[in-house]
Amino acid sequence: RSLSDFVKLIEELQRYDVKLVSMKEDFDFTTAAGRFQIHMLVALAQYERELTSARVKDKVLWRLEKGLPIGPPPSGYVMKEKTYAIDEPFAAHVRAADALYLERESTDVIVREFARLGYRTRSGSPYAKPVICHMLRSPIYAAKQEHQGTIYDAGWQPIRTWEDHEKIQRLMDRHNK
């Protein structure tokens, strides 16, 4: 992944008398010129990876600041015109989970009630406790996004209010979920 990793790999291979051969290029690791040439290519590749990484980070921050989504939509939303749009009946599942948690303060109750009602995830699976916990924790449902400890306003319609989201977070923190 980096020039230093490559140098360590080459040293390790040489220790076992293993020789690298390129089928298309003429690299000779036994000469100073050959080692220099390959080090330059690896350094350029590392530079390109780091540049790409910086561009991706910049693009993520730009999207967050514009209120655009990062990644695929969670249950309750679908992607429509480059943003999230509410997807019934899955949004109703989110609202039901919120109401049950605010009333009963138990994710186990939600899982049992969803099973009783026959609620299924988009993929057709029954809702499991980790899925419910993630749903309750996600600020996306309140039209917010969290990135590296900062909350950003999002440009889509919320399924829950920010006030309800904060209440749920306090309850979950108290119950350590």
C-alpha cells in the first residue's frame, strides 16, 4: 500500500532468494537503476491513492454540507432524484419502532411486536435486534447526518422529529443500547 511496505516486501522476498519478474516490463531488482525505477512507480501509485482518498473525503464533506445523502438509503427511504424519498410501508415500520420504544423503552418488545405483526425488512427477513437498534440510533430518520462527530442537516423529509430522535437517544443511552 505504500513505498515503505513495498521495500519491506522486496527485502523479505530477497531474503528467501525469490525474484520478481514482470511479464510486460523489464524490471531488474538487482541493479540500482532497476530498484530506482520500481520505487518511482510505487511512489507514484502511493501518491495517486492518497490523492484519490483526499478527493473522496472532500466530496463526502461537500455532499454533507449540501444536505445530500452519503451511501444507500436505509429502510424507510428509497433513492429518488439523487436524494432519499420516504418509502411506505417501511417508513411506517420506523414510526412504529419509534412509538414502541418511546412507550416501552425496550428493543426486545419492538422485535416481538414486529414479528407478531409480520413486519419484514426490505430483503424479507424478520427484524432483528441489531437492525432495530441501528434504526433507533440513526439520525438519518430525523433528516440529519453524522460524520466524524458533527451533525449536518439533510435535504430530505424526516420520518421522525429531531426532538423524538433526541428522546430516543437519551433512553437508549440510559439503557445502554
